[in-house]
Amino acid sequence: MSLKDVFIEELRDLYSAENQLVKALPKMAKATKTPALKSLFTAHLEETKAQVKRLKQAFQIIGKKPTGQHCNGMEGVIKEGKEAIESDEEGPTKDVELIGAGLRTEHYEIAGYTAAIAIAKALGEKEIAALLNETLKEEQNAGKNLLMESKPALKGASAEAGAGQEEEDDKPKDTKEAVSKTKSEKDEAEAAPSLDSPTTETPVKKSKKSKKK
Ligand SMILES: [Fe+2]
């Protein structure tokens, strides 16, 4: 696989991720009752639509189709966000959950665009790098705005916790939560043996090529 092929894969992944967000962001906006947060999600939805078009432009430049690969990573991040949308919480606590979900999507995109820009530059695709960079700045800005908006939400949510409304019962409420709990315990058990022991992987031997230097 050539670097150009990797680049096309990265771009198709981003294209799928942005399209998934076009569907998810209206649900995020609908889930909050806070006007400022609602308008953040709505404004980013408009930006996201423009980002889809920007990616289409990038594909036009390289003469390839934008579809062909589904972004499983974004699907997972959105799935987690769905938990925030559907949670029974209300007001600031719900906002804190939604902001956490929103930040995850932005940072996932920031990672994707950062990688794609580096590859575009290595391939000498300056025009595409500039397009992707425009989007990267919007994602970074959206992340910053969400963090700003988390301040009043966190203040409100801690005031509620102070009033003794926090739930202490962490027993799973349904099958979905029970499955999640079992899986998290398996994660812990599988990582446990490695936590306190040094990594035993032997260092990779230098190849003949690199020895020649
Ligand atoms: Fe985006």
C-alpha cells in the first residue's frame, strides 16, 4: 500500500466521520435545554456541513470518490454520546455529559485531521493540506467553545450535588448497563497482570539498512 493509498483511506475515514456527525449533532442540540450550548451544537453542525464539502473538494483534487470507507471510530464515539443524549439526567448535569461527548468527537477529529495534514504535506498536496487545516482550526475552536460552556454547567452540576441529589447506587439498572459493567471488569482483569510488571518485549533489532548509516 502506498502513502497515497493511506492518504485516501484517511480522507475517506474523515468523510464518513463528518457525515455521521451531520446526523448526530442535531440530536445533541435537541438534548440540551441550555440555549448557549444548543447554539454551539447548531453552529458546529453548520460548520460540519461545510467540512463535508471541503472534503469533497479534496477528493476532486485527487480525482477519487469520497465514499468507500466507514469510520468505525466515530461510530463508537457517537454511540457513547448517545448515552449522554438518552441519560435521565437533566439541566447542568446532562449538559456536562453532553459536553464530554462533544469533546470526544472534536478530539477524535483533531487527531484524524492532524494525521491527514501531515500526510498531505509529505505528498506535496499543498492545496488539500490548506483545506484540511481550515477544518482543523474549526474543530479546535469547537473544542475550546465546549470547554468554555462547561464552566457554567459544572458550576450548576456541583451545586446540585451539594444539595444531596447525587446517586450513590452504582448497580446496573438494565441489561445494557450490566453488560457494560461485566466488560469493564474484564478490561481491568486483562490489564492487571501487566500493570506492575515491566514490559518484556525485546527491543527491535536494527535492520542491516539502518546499520549502514
Ligand atoms: Fe468536523
